[in-house]
Amino acid sequence: MTANTVPVEQPYAESFEDSIYRKVNWRIIPLFIACFLFAYLDRVNISFAKLQMQSDLGFSETVYGLGASLFFVGYFLFEVPSNMLLHKIGARVWIARIMVTWGITSACMMFVQNEFWFYTLRFLIGVMEAGFVPGVLYFFTQWYPGTRRARVNSYFKSSICLCGIVGGPIAGLILGHFDGALGIAGWRWLFLLEGIPSILLGGVVFWLVCDRIQDAPWLSAEEKQVMLDRMAKEAKPEASHTFADIWKQPTTYVMSGIYLCLVMALTGLLFWMPQLIKTAGVADTLNIGLLTVIPYVGAVIGNLLIGASSDRHGERRWHMAGCALLTAAGYLVCAVYPGQLTPLMIGMTMILTGIIAWMPIFWTIPPRFLSGMAAAAGIALINSLGQLGGVIAPFMVGRIKDLTGTATPALYLLGAVCLVATALIIWGIPTRYYVRETIHD
């Protein structure tokens, strides 16, 4: 063909590839967003249930904080085994199993009568949910090239924002209007009504999800080949290929430390947000639920903009460090203006925007130095070690609040944690894992 062929075919090929991935996005992303939405509802409805449950059952702030933390103990212990099983069994079966079992266990929280069962069920919910998030992130590595992954991760992690936007008002409505229905307390209705959808979505995942590009009946042979060729052309980093090798990678531990800081920053706010709003003078549960929407709306906008910017510029380090600094600044605002609603809402918006935008960029890094089984196990290991932050932060906030009568010292401490993460992001990860990814022609 003539030289004119090249500029005609290349844009066409790129346009065709974009159209394929738009099709894939609409097939995959909304389903996993819905799954993640209810995963987080099951995880954080305890923060709204606290508004009634704590007084009903006579729990102290420390008891509540420990119960919230025990979720992450179960999550930590079973995360890596769960993701290794997912790698062997396949995403369709294993993620469906996770959703059904966590939905059942979460619904059983309605039967809690004492501290023992509160602790036991919170631990078991963590066990049942273990592997879901890293499993989906690993699933994305099998369907999307690295150059598209930050944006896809942003869509997925935006479910946390959607949970706050939808979950807060729903939780407030259930607590306010179902309280006493059929002689059952509102917080018990909350666990039941928010656990059932997870069970149903597990069946949808089993029915609709395909483990491999080759198995998707909704893609044509040509579309499958374009995707497979694109995945094959992607430049591969120096990678580990066995489970044992992930322990030899220093970056694994740095990433785990960063993620521990991130999870501390997230859970430190997540499990206490309704209570912080209540201490600012808002008493009605529905109004508390509606006010929790504001930080999440700001976060979802910031998340999508920052994720798109990171992909467009092929830059990870400074986008991620900027998110950590924004989170630290948000905690500072909340600590300096305790009990004042407007600064509190501004500070919480800054915190959530930083955290939610931080996460998807963070998860573009592990596939740069891990592949195969090591990618599945390594992503799970980083996520698992990081989830220890969820053990530390809720208990820490509760204990500090019991000892001092205020959560302000804990807010300062969580801001300092974000500054530590910033230092690790800038100086702890080798530059080669931050550079723009390329493909081989």
C-alpha cells in the first residue's frame, strides 16, 4: 500500500480498540460497582447502626471500636488464601461465593445481643469478604492493559463514593422509619435489608462474569483478538512468577506500608463519620445520613478527574502524593474545628477526595513488578497487610475518645499517618515502577 495507508489505519485501529473497551466497560464495570457498593454497605452500616445499637446493647466506645476493627482481622488472615483460590478456581465462581456468604453473615448481625456475638460476627464478615477487592483488581489485570487500568480502577473504587451517596440516606431512613416495625429495632432492620442484595448479586456474578477474554460470548472473534493482541503487546516489567518471590520484593513491603496508612485514613473516618456529624449538633438520623452524602459527592468528582489526569499524563508518583497530602490537610481541618459543622464537612470532603483518588492510582503499581500467580497473591498480600490499618484506626479512635472524651487527638494522629504515607510514596518506591508504560510494536 502507499504511504498514505499508515495515518488512515492507525487512527482507525485505535478507534476500534476504544470502541471494544467501551463495550467491555459497560459489561463489566457496572456489575462490579454494584457488588462493591453492597460490600461497603455491609462493611460500614455498623457506623450508622451505632447510633442506636450502642445504647440498646450498652456498648462503650472501645467495644464498638474493637468490633469494627475485628472485621479487618478476619480480612487480613484470609485475604491471601482467598485470592490464591480465586486464581485457581476463577473469578466467576469465587467472587460469587464471597458475595453470597458475606451477605448471609452480615444479615445475621441483626441477631446480636452481646459483645461476644458482636465480635464474632464482625470477624466472620471479614473472613467471608476477604479476597473480593484484590480479586476484582486481579480480574481487571486479565482484561485491561496497564495504560487503561487507573481509570478502570477509578470507576470501581468510585463505588465507595456511591455507597456514601446512596447508603447514608438509606441507612438514616431505615433507622428512622423501620425502628420498632414488627417489634424489631431499626438497627436490626438495617443489617437485614442491606445484607440481602449481596446474596442476590452473587447469583448475578455467577451467571454473567467470564474469567477470560476468550470465554466471553458477547465479544466477536475479531474483538477478542484485538484485546488479546493488545494485552500481549504490553511491555512487561521485571516480574516475579511464584508466590515465594513476592516476599523477596522490597517494594511489596513499601506498598503494604503505604496501603496501611491509606486504610487507617479511610477507616478512621468511615466508622466515625455519622458520630462526628452528630457531635456537631445534628440529632436526626435521616439528616445525618443526608449530610454524609456531601463528602462523597465531592470525592467522586475528584476521583474521576484525578484518575483521568494520572492516565492522561502517565504519571503516578505526584498524583498519589498529592492525594495523601490532601487527606492529611482534611484531617487537620477536622481537628482544628471540632464540633463546627461547616468546617467539618469541608475537612471530610478533603479527606475522602484524597483517599478515594489515591486508591486506584495506588493499585496500578503492583502489576508493574508482579505477574501471574505472584500478581494474584501479591495484590492480596499488599491489601491484606494494609487492612491491618483497619484494625488499628477504629479501635484507636474509640479508645482515645473513651480516654479523653473527644476524637480530636485521633484526627491529628491520622493526619500524621498521611504524611508518613506521602514520604513513602515519594522516596520508597523505585522510579522504574512509576514511569509511563509502553507497548511493543
